[in-house]
Amino acid sequence: MAGQIQDTEAATPQLPPDYERNPYPFFAEMRRGPGIFRGTVMDYSRTPASLRPAHTYAAVSFDAVNKVFRDGKVFTSGIYDSTIGLFIGPTILAMEGKTHWQHRNLVSAAFKSRSLARWEPEIVRPIVNALIDEFIDAGEADLVRAFAFEFPTRVITRLLGLPEEDLPTFRRRAVHLISYAVKYQRAFEASEALKEYFLEQIDKRRSKPTEDIIGDLVTAEIDGEKLSDEAIYSFLRLLLPAGLETTYRSSGNLLYLLLTHPEQFAAVQANRDLIGPAIEEGLRYETPLTTVQRVAVDDTELEGVAIPAGSVIDVCIGSANHDEGRWELPEEFDIFRKHMPHISFAAGEHTCMGLHLARMETRVALESILDRLTDIRLLTDADPHIHGQPFRSPTALPVTFDAVR
């Protein structure tokens, strides 16, 4: 095996100038190697030096990404303790082993199928339809600002049992928190403000229990011990960006992809059974979060490449989802393609526990758009496009439409 180990001292590849708009040619070039290379797919140009890892590798093939996710003993998520964990506190994002399993089982109970079945008619669908009510008479709208960005925020606010009037401040702090690599001082301030805010909500529920996610966490126990205040508000600070960012981006991506592939959009309009395949292809083709990170705790090798202990691994989901070894013509958006599971929600013990909620929200959003709007046309004068790294979503979705009366 030692004779197959690749030289890891090759020059680190440079990110291309148009990387944030279209990273996929770069990903494809990197996949021509063994599936993992020395270097990074992250843009650290605006990141403080103290937050930049010293030794990085990037897993870009489907097999390499899948192996990293499924080997939590060698490739751990402890890196988040020294990155976003500095701003949100200790959460299941960075926990491993028994501690992770206990906390995950506890909080994932809030997302059980019985809850989803109740949330769809009672919370999600009414929120989506109320949003459409706000712009339907105008005959035009930016579906990012007026719809995709709005509905997950309102949904998560309701699920947490928070006052609707707190929504603008709540959302602004979520955006500041997730942007910690760009403006870390602002992220610390948002983190502290959210801590104080959630402590007030926790205290209210201790004196008067409620049937919402915060109420569930306040009464939950692990081995007979209730969760500490820090464990609760840290998880809530994680749920905030996780519940907002990925859903708004994935739904916006799907709408953009359908609007720019009108023949496929027409097929979905004619046959609602295609909504599920369209959601999955949208998640594969334009993954809302293209990269997460792990740390190699021991000297190891992956796909024939030696990886020293302490190295940070960019786990490039966006590249894995375009692996030509797994999908035929992966650079094409095709809702009719043969089903092959993507890896957008990660894999292994850190698989996203909100995946069923995210899929349900996106399905309801698309169903409601199709039910209430017709002759939807994307206005291209402003060059709307999908943009960003590692989070990707449309810059705007300006459309005209006719209302279904």
C-alpha cells in the first residue's frame, strides 16, 4: 500500500477568479486526481489569519467525501469547536461518540415524523400562503426576497415559539452569526445578544411550559439530568442559521433551476409527482452548502493520499454531487435522470437531522407557487444567477406572473 501513496507536496491549486459564481469547472479539474488533493476549496481571503487552518486537504470525489463522513473516529468534526463553535457554543455539530449520540437523540425527537405531519397543515402551509398573499396582486415579485428568504424564517420562528415581532432582529442576528469568517466581531456580538434573548425564553418556559421546540428542550433529560442553559441556547444558536440558511438557499436554487429550464418546469406543473425528483435533483445540482470540514486525528490515508494527523479536510459535497463516476452527465440539471442518492445532507452520524423538515418545506413552497401562480417568467435583465461559497443561492429571482383565481 505504501507504494501507492501519492505525493502530497504538489503545488496547492489556486481558486479561479469566477469561483463564487461557478465553482464546478474547478471541482471537475480536481476530481481528475485521486479524489482528494492537498489544498482547499475554501476562500480564506477575508478570513482572519487566526481562523485559517495551517494544513488543508480537500475531498472532492463522491467516494472520498462519503468515506470521510462515515469514518467519524479518524475524521472528526471537532474543528467546529475552534471555528463556528466559538460563536454558538458546544453543540452536536462538534460532539462525537456517546455525548453526540445522547444529545442528537434528544433534539432529533423534536423533528419526528408525527411533528412534521402536524407542522405542515398547521404552520408551514399557512405561512407560505400568507407570504404569497403579500405579493400576488402585484403580478411581479423577487422570489428570493419576498418568498424563499422569508418563509423558512417565519417557520422556524413559529416552531421555536417566538413572538412574530422579534423576527427581523432574530433573522439579522442569524445572518451575522453565520458570517463569522467575514466579520467575527459582529458575530460575537450577535452570539451574545442571542444568548441573552434565548435565556429569557428559557426562563419563561420554566415558569410556564409551552408546546414548542424550546419548551421541549427545557423539559428534556439525559440520563436523568436536564439540559443546562448553555446546552439549550447553544443548540438554538445552531438551529437558527441551520434552519434558515440551507432551506432558503435550496428552495431558491430549485426555483431558479426550474425557471431557467422551462421545459422541466412545465413538466412539474403538469405532473406534481415530479416535485420530489425535482427537489432531489436541485439539491444535487446546486447544493446549498457545498463544503463542511473535518480534522484527521491520526496519520491516515484516503484514496491513496497520505494525510498527516491534525490536517483539516474540506469535505466538498458540491463536488461529490457532480462526480461523473456516479452520475451520467452530472453537469446537466435533469429532473428525469435515474435516481441516485446525493450526499447534500452529509452521511454517517452527523447526517443532517433537519433533512425531512427541509424537504417538506421546499415541497410545500413549490406546491403553493404552482397552485397560485401561472405563466411565471424570470426577468433576466439584471442577470440573476446562483452565487457564493460555501453557501450558494440566487442573487435574485425577479419574476412576473398571473394569479390563479
